Amino acid sequence: MNDVVSTIMTKDLLTVSPSDNLNKVKEILINHRIHHVPVVEGKKLVGLVTTYDLFKLEVDHKDYGTTKVSDVMTKKLAFIEPGDKVGTAAEIFMEHLFHAVPVVQDGDLVGIVTSFDVLKYEYNKEYPARN
């Protein structure tokens, strides 16, 4: 848990902008089998949309094309920096019941780390021959 988050985070991210519509988010979530889509303006992290956000919405699927990401994204976010420890991410997950946390450096989104990334990290440490 003492390695830095940058060693386990996903760096090649699929993102949306606040002006995109929910059809784009839904397409990314389904086609790439992920659960969290960062919202950026340029490289700046401004929000996050999750499968849970879509689940709890009171928006009909037929209205996804006219519903903007900015209307549904979570704006108040926890984040970590690339040099933070994997244990810090695990602590955030356990304390807040999150499953992903964006990795930000100087306000720019540089990655995301998920609870699955931490689980895989620990598994590979315990069972290195199975990698």
C-alpha cells in the first residue's frame, strides 16, 4: 500500500465535457464496461458521472439526447495526486464508500484509480506467480 497511485491508475481515460449529452455517457459506460466517466473542460476536472448517477436520475432514457452532462454530474469531488500512496486511495474508498477517485495534478486530470485497481494491486503482491 506504500507504492504511489501513479503505478496503478488508469491513464488513458475516456472523458466527456459538461456540454455533452447523456447518450454519450451511456455509450461510453456500456461499450467500454466502465462505471465512472470524468467530466473535463480542456484538461481540468470539473465533474464525474457514474452508472449510479444514471440509475438514480429521474430522466427517461428517451431524454438522454437532450440532457446535458452538466445537469447531472457530481461536482463536489474527492481526488488524489499521482504521488499519493495506494493506501490513501484505499482509505478514501473505505471511508466514503467510493469505487473510484480521479487523480489530478495541478488541476489537470491525469488518471483515475478504482477499488478494482487496489484489489488487483494487492492480489498481485500476494500471488505474483499468477500475474
